[in-house]
Amino acid sequence: MSDRTATKQRKTGETDISLELSLDGVSDYENSTGVGFFDHMLDLFARHGRFGLKVSADGDTETGAHHTVEDVGIVLGQALDEALGDRAGIRRYGAALVPMDEALAECAIDISGRPHCVFRADLPKASIAGFETELAEEFFNAVANAARLTLHVEVRYGSNVHHMIEAAFKAFARALRVAVSIDPEETGVPSTKGTLSE
């Protein structure tokens, strides 16, 4: 198995982001975005996905966290796309159902090469340590588009918005962990068209 890692940088007038990703890490993570709740979500994404992830982001958070969250999602998606290489040997599909106290979230992923995101969650409008709840959807959209994933995330129910978003991130991590994992019985790219990278 090749070294499935990527290092990406993105600098705009709104954000300056450096990111390192390893798909075969041991939950080695260090994330600093200036948005406390988002750091927590990235940490648990790495921990539950068993990914190595280091993110350093400097954004215009005085205007809100939108640019930082969306741009980190873009860069994470780009890194995932690069680290997967030609996709040979991967399981391709992954799904997870994760409870977080009273909340329940589900995620299904196809590393298809076709970007599409469906996000369904009745999240109360709130700000959690600088993270506006509508940014959860922005993050998942950005990752799916940049990594060219078909991604479905649904928070089935919940009353505590922190728990609802946390369950969604954990479900995403665990579904992705399965989808990127190596299938010992798969000898090539799991697609009849022979490619998942175009």
C-alpha cells in the first residue's frame, strides 16, 4: 500500500490554511482554527476516523467563522482527494449510524468521483463557541465537492444542537474510515468503468 498522505495549503484574502492528512494514521491530530467548537469537531473526526490530521487556520473570524469553516472543508477535501490517489483497493462505500445521548446521526459515503452532498438536519440556529450551526452544512458541502464524494448526512433527531452536530461529525468520520479502508479482496479500482478519480 502506498503512502496515503497529503499536505495542502490555501491562502486567500480571507483565510490562510495549512493541512496535513494521513488516511492510515493513528488518530494523531492537532487542530487550531481559531474557532473552538470547530477544533473540537476536527479532533473527533480524526479520532473516530483514525486519521492523522493537523490543521492550522488563520481566518477573518472577526466577521464570523464562515470563511474559516468552508475553506478548511475545501482543503480537507482536496487533501483527501490527493491522498486517495487512483482509489485502487479501497472499499469505496461506507456508512455509520452514531448516537450522541439524545441525538442520532447517520452518514453514507460513496467515493464516486461525483461530488454531491445531501445534508438533512433540523438544527436550531445558534452559535457554539463561535461556530454558527448552519456552518455544519457548509463544511460537509465543501468536503464533498473538493474530494468528489457522494455524501449523505442526516441528523435523524435530537434536542441539544451540540450533540446533533457532534453525532454528524462522528458518523461522517466512521463512514469515511470504512470507505477509504483497503479491501484485501479488491485487486483494482472498485468500478465497472475502471476509474473513480475522473
